Amino acid sequence: MVGVLASVDQRTQLVGENRLELLLFYLHSRHLFALNVFKIKEVVKLPHLSKIPHSHSKITGVANIRGESIPVIDLRQAISMSAVKYAEDCNLVITEYNRSVQGFLIGKVDQIVNMTWSDIMPPPSSVGKNHYLTALTKIKRDDQEHLVEIIDVEKVLAEIVEYEVDISDGVLDQGIVNEFAGRKILHADDSPTARKQVSDTLSQLGIEIIPASNGLEALNMLRDWADEGRDVEKELLMVITDAEMPSMDGYRLTHEIRNDGRLKNLYVVLNTSLSGSFNEAMVEKVGCNAFLSKFQPDLLVNEVQNRLKEVLNNSTE
């Protein structure tokens, strides 16, 4: 399993082509769950866990993996399922999200599947807002289709480690702070938690955030506006996009923007929890203007502020 998960070059190609790999697993139930392989560092049998007094109720302990202490989250409990006793088929999925490493306690590992983002569906609106799914997909097995639930890890983590949206003193340039009001940013992200984090941060500046739940929805918005004769490049300060989204990922979205003459000069920022070294290569490949790792309110504001300064300077030339 570790060897399969270590094939970084292959996974890089998959993401660039609007494809992904999913690790399928169980949480001691009949339901199949999934995590994106690219966010997984490795999968190991559950090691000994050291308890931490007064830790969050969803953190079941700390694992020592090659000298590194990694907090372990009981994923079953984290998505509001009832707790079960540990079993022999328990595994630890070690992941890296938002510049931090954590482990997720899961049950039996099923397999890794290779899919396109067009095979990934958003959860139906009828499930409400309190679920822990970022998307759904289906796999065929024994001539039957099986539903796979893709977990919104960003929501899980946000409930354990409260995210910050406050802007530190000294970040804002007081000389242009009044210029933010009325500016518009299109933000594409399949995680409601991620969309809220960006909105809560940038709305403090008076910026209007236009949300999209995936790359295809964002692209359709942009093309519709252009079809109406609107100057999209002038109306939007920038497009902020996640990398991984149902229907169309952020890399493909950027590629489509760059190949539409009406949109090609839009300023596009890739804002994702994926690893920085990978994204730096992908940003250059598809033509994003900048890469920003989640969730860093000061850096997000600074990126938006720098773009605004560029726009203001160009308007006076």
C-alpha cells in the first residue's frame, strides 16, 4: 500500500488531466468512504497510541511514526458516527492538509481507484448542511453500483482546530484600504467550510465574494457573463480556486480560462490544502498567477491586496 501511495509522478499527471485517485475504505460499517490519495502520505497498521489528557474528544491519541508525533483523529467519531472498539482491521491514514500532518483512524482498506473529476458528484442539497461529505461517486463491483462517500476533511479539521479569520495588525495598507469596497472575487471550492473561511476573511474588507461549488460551475458563470457582453476581466479582481473539485478541478478551470480569449487575462489564485512543491509545478504548467496554501488569512489578504495595488497602478498609467 505504501508503495502505491508513493507514486508522486503518476499522481501529478492525473491531477493535471482532471483525474484523481481515491483510497476507498470502511469505517466498521457497510458504507464505503474515500479520501483523495494525493493528500495521503502513507497508510499503516494502527500503531500504539499514547493518550493525551484533556485533548479534543475526537482525537484518540498520538502515534509515533519514525520519530514524529502525529495526532490521530477517530474518523468515525469525527463524522458523527457512533464509536466502536478497535479491531484487527484498523488502519492509520497519515495525511497532510493545510501544512499540518495528522492521522485518521479508519477500518479496513478496500482499494485505490482511478477516476475523473467528472465522475465525482456534489452531495444532493436534500442532505442538509450538517453532513461531512464533500462529494459522492459510484464504483461498479460484481455488476452492481456502490455509492462512495468522499469525506470533507476540511470540515472535520475545522471542528477540531478552530480556524482563524482575523487579520493581523499591520497587514493592511491603510493607503488603499478604502479601495476594497465593491471589488468582486469569484471563489470556487467544493467545501462549504473552505468557502466560509475565505468569505469570512475577505468580507471584512468589503469585498463581494461570488461562490461556486466546483470548477465547472465557476467556468459556466464566467462564460455566461462574457456572453452577456460584460467585461469579466475588469469586473473581477481575481478568481480564487481550489485544486480538487467535482466536475472540474482547479487546474482544468485555469486551463479553460487561459484558452478563452474573453477571460484569458483573469488573475487566478490556486488556494488549496495540497502540498506546496507539487502545486508550484502545476501553477506554472496551467498558468495560475499564484499559489496560496490554506488557511492563512494574512497571506490571503496580502495576495488580494497586492493584486489590488497592481490594478490601481495600471488604471493610472
